[in-house]
Amino acid sequence: MIRVLAYILLFISASVFGQNYMENELTINSGKSTLNGTLLTVNSKSKTPLVIIIPGSGPTDRNGNSFATNNNSLKFLAKALAEKNISSYRYDKSVVSNKKEEINKVNSLRFEHLINETKAVLQYFKNENKFSNVIVAGHSQGSLVGMIASAINADAFISLAGAGRTIDKIILEQIAKQAPNLEDETSRILEKLKKGKTVNEYNIMLSALFNKSVQPFLVSWIKYNPIIEIEKLNIPVLIVNGSNDIQISIKDAELLHKSAKNSKLEVIEHMNHIFKEIKGDLSENMKSYNNPELPIMTDFSNIITTFVNDLK
């Protein structure tokens, strides 16, 4: 069992007038990694549920932002839940907190590291025993991380725009849509990675995707199949996807739903990958990724609230 040490950093945590929750910085150490996060605790005399929110792929932080995006999707979610009397903890993956001089840590990152980090967070809150239920909610890549980590300690699991297929199939599908001339080359590289082998030569246009330093991480990621992992869960599962998600299709949500033993599927009309309402074209969808003022859909947070509150 992972031994977790945690401490709360000095932070202004006084309740704001009219606000029914307190916001604190909480750092959780799990031995090899240090996770910096934000804990929103509902002001209540009785125990409230807690949702652990796992960010998506790459250098996505606790708020759902990265160097290329600024949309506050996960921050909006946490606050929407708090307003409905549901506490939450959202955190930065350790790789997001690494300093530039710690490039060796980035290069040695494996998918298992993300799983173990989530397990550490989950174990910490289960040990605290301050919440009525501890639910794991993983967004995008975080969905797969979360469902694997949830197998032992979680009271429920929520997949937010999570893939229902292995990452190699998702990558190949996206390349086929966006750069069909690179499809064959991408397929060749992925076949090598699936066998645990790295590739030295590839089209320069694929450098960002198949950089030599990230190939070992992809090798470790590819071996996990979401429909196999979600089938292992013996807890309530909620699967949420948007009809305007340009990254993960509805068929992925349906695959997860079909494989989970005890799941509910919700497809939200007009919602995109980051929970925003999109009624226009692709341009509007893409612009939302850098609009930190555009709120998430109320239907989305309401569905999660209902699921959490219905847990026994």
C-alpha cells in the first residue's frame, strides 16, 4: 500500500461571503512524486461526497489548461460541484510541476506513473475518512488513468470524454482525419510501438507526436485497453460524452458503456470535449479551447451532481 504524506500549504481559506465552500491548496506526496492541487470543501455539518478530478493528456493542469489552451474547464466543474454541495480535489500531474532542469523526469515518465499518482490521491482521501463517498472522475486520458486507479478504493467512477479504444487507434483515426497523407507512416510507427519497440526515423511532420523522448511513454500507454479496464470495475460508473466532441467520438462512450458492469451513459447535445456548448462550426469549437470565460454546460454539471447524490 502506498504510504502517503500530505500537508496543507499556507493559503487563504476563509469562506467568501455567500460561498458555501472553502478553497485550500493541498499537496500530496506519494514517495516518488509530489502532487499540487486545490481542495474545495463544502461547508457542512455532515460528510459530503468528494470527487477527485484527473486532468487530460500532456501538460494539462488542474484547471484544464496548458501552454496551448486556456479554458478553465476543470476549474468550472469543481466550482459547479461545490455549489451543489459536492467537495472536490483537482491536481496537477507531477510532470506539470517539474522544473525545466528536471527534463530527465519527463523523459522517464510512464503511464503507470499517472496511475500510481491517482492511487496515492485516492488512498489519501480514503484514509482521511472525512467524506461520505470518494468518487474518481477522469477527463480524456485521465479517464483511463482513473478507471484503472479506481479498481480498489473508489466508491464510484466517472468517465469524462474518455476513449473506449487503445490510444494507437485514437491517434490513427485523428491523423486519418487531419493529415491523411501521414496515415500510412503513422500506422507503421504505431505497429512498432505496440511491439514495445521505438522508432528512430519518421516524417518530420510527426515529430511532435512521436518525439524520441515520448515514445517510451506511448509504449506504456498503448498496452492498456479501456474496455478491458472498465470491465474490472465493480462500482457504479457514469460515462459522459458530448455530441460536438471533436477528439473523442460517441462510439467510444458507447464502447465503455457496453463493457462496464454497472454504468449509465449520458450524451450531452452540443457539448464539446471541454464541456462547453457549441452550436456552430469547427472554428467556434476550436476557439472555445482558449476562452477561459466561457462556462461549462449546466446540463453537464447537473448530470454529475445527480449521479453523485444518488450513490448510497
